[in-house]
Amino acid sequence: MERIKKSAAFKALFKNGKRTGVPGAKLFYAKNGLRVNRVGFPLSRGYGNAVQRNLSKRYSREVYRLLKAQLDVGYDMLFLLYPGRDSFDARCAQFRLLCKKAGLITG
């Protein structure tokens, strides 16, 4: 999985990227001109303790891994997560709906 790691890339996506949202999460995305998708999972401020943050990111990475084959390529994506819906099934539904609303799911 290609990850967005640099702070400048996060800021650019927040400022210039297109966005869509569902309860508990937002998706910021923009074309990147590459043959791969790059992804990041920032959490909102005050997102629980370290255990909750790590679990949330672990769920997010796994959901993205399962969804990745259905996505168009060539995008930078940030899935901004809010506390409250921290189950694997809820995260699956959130990510699928976000990608569908953004038009990133092929087929």
C-alpha cells in the first residue's frame, strides 16, 4: 500500500482536494498523476487514547486493502476519521459509501 507520509501532501489535499462525507468520516481526494493510489488515515483531534487510535488505523488499513481492487487508480486519498464508529463492519460501510459518492469505484 502506498501511503501519504509528508505533512505537505496532507495539507495540500485538505486545501485543494475534492471532498465528500458520511457520518463519522470524510474523504479528501485528488488525482496524483501516478499509476497507483496513495492513501492516508488522519484522525480528528481528541480521538481517544493511543489504543483507540491504533485500532482505528488498523481497521482502516485493512478495509482499504480489501476495497483497493475495486478502486480507480491515480488518486491521493485521505480518509479523515471521527470517533464513535469503531467497528470493522461500520468502517467497511463508511469507506465503500465514501468511495461510491466520490465516483472512485470502478464498474
